[in-house]
Amino acid sequence: MRIRLDDFSLKANCAFEAGKVTALIGASGAGKSTFLSALAGFVDCDGGDIRWNGARIQGLPPARRPLATLFQDNNLFPHLTIAQNVGLALGPRLRPLSKDRGPIANALDRVGLAGFDARKPAQLSGGQQSRAALARVLLQDRPIVLLDEPFAALGPGLKRDMLALLRDVILSPERVVIMVTHDPEDARYIADDIAVVADGRVMPPAPVADVLDNPSDDIKLYLGLH
Ligand SMILES: Nc1ncnc2c1ncn2[C@@H]1O[C@H](COP(=O)(O)OP(=O)(O)OP(=O)(O)O)[C@@H](O)[C@H]1O
């Protein structure tokens, strides 16, 4: 696919495997967020194609694409309870249907928030808010999950815990997980593959160790190894 935004352009000719977490790394302004936005349908492509399991998803409105997104600000609505926020994964209803209560409670339980359903986001810590946002992604149950620096606002220890939880609850053999990170150590910790974004291109994903232990010139520059 190709993306053009004023004088910025980005090309990607690559495939992302299900059952793996792929970290997107690259310098600030390289186009990592723009790439995720194009996959999600928030930014139009200038040409090319986006396919999932062979089916064209380019051109579909964001809500009809088979994906869920989790971005840095968590996107929790402050006036809604945690159960309502998580329940939005199942439809735009503020009163969950009775059949939805079990799945909502189950998602909250999986992320360690059992019993927090009636609280508002402001009554949760930053880490708990991240867990709630993760519960919503879990409940959306989409085959592609896109994450843009999802836990950047958390301290390093908590961020690690959340990355481990993310991998544990979100990754499945059928799911493609792509995560932007600024920290190569996060990639080493959670990802199977890395796709480097540099020079207007998204490079094909390669195993983490290959990319970080035998870095190309682009990666050396990014890691400050020159
Ligand atoms: N709506 C827009 N219109 C024009 N240019 C844009 C728009 N959005 C982003 N850009 C430009 O596209 C380029 C890539 O931005 P993007 O946010 O994708 O980079 P990034 O790799 O995610 O950076 P960072 O690591 O700093 O978040 C930048 O040069 C940015 O200025």
C-alpha cells in the first residue's frame, strides 16, 4: 500500500503473520502511527491494497474492518462506568443487554479487574485504566489488533506487566497483533518479529533477535549505535 500526506509518503509491501506479535519500530516521524491509521481506515491510502486472509479490506469504513485498536490514551469515556466502557465493544449501548453481562464480567476478570465494573475511569489508577482498555479490545474479539504505544504513560515495571498481560490475553493462533513501540527492549520482551519503519518504507517483519542483534544501518542509527 501507499500513503501520501502532504509531503510525507510511506510504502508498505509486507505481510504480518497470525499468532505473532509484531513490533513496529523506527525514528520519530517515520510513519509508524500513520501506517496503523491506514490499516484501521482512519487515513486513506493513495494506492495499493490492504488484504486480510486474501480479502480486500481497503476502502471499508473503519467499523467494518476486522480489527480493534488500542492507542496511548486508552479512549475510555470518563462519564461511563468501566462495565459500560468495556461493553461498548459489543455495540453502542449504554445499558448492556443481559446476555452481555457475562462476557463483560469475564473480560474484566481476565485483565484482573473483577469487581471494578461500577467505577468510573477517574476512580482507577493508570494501570487499571490500561487494563480496562485491554478488556474492551479482548471483548471486541477481532482477528487483527493494532496497538500504538499502548502503555507509554505507565512506569517501566507496570508497562512490562501490561505487555505480559497483553500477550497472554490477546495473542492467539488466529490473531495478528501489531504494536508500535519506541523501546526496542519492549520489542524484545513481547514481540516475535520486528518491522522497521524507515526511509518512507515499512520493511517486512523479521525475527526480533535478527533485527536487534544484527542491526541494519537504519536500526543502528535508530538505536544510536553509529
Ligand atoms: N494528517 C497529516 N497531514 C500531513 N502530514 C501528516 C499527518 N499526520 C502525520 N503526518 C506526517 O507524517 C509523518 C509520519 O508521522 P507519524 O505520526 O506516523 O510518525 P511516527 O513514526 O508514528 O512518529 P512518532 O514516533 O513520533 O509517534 C510525519 O512527518 C508527520 O508530520
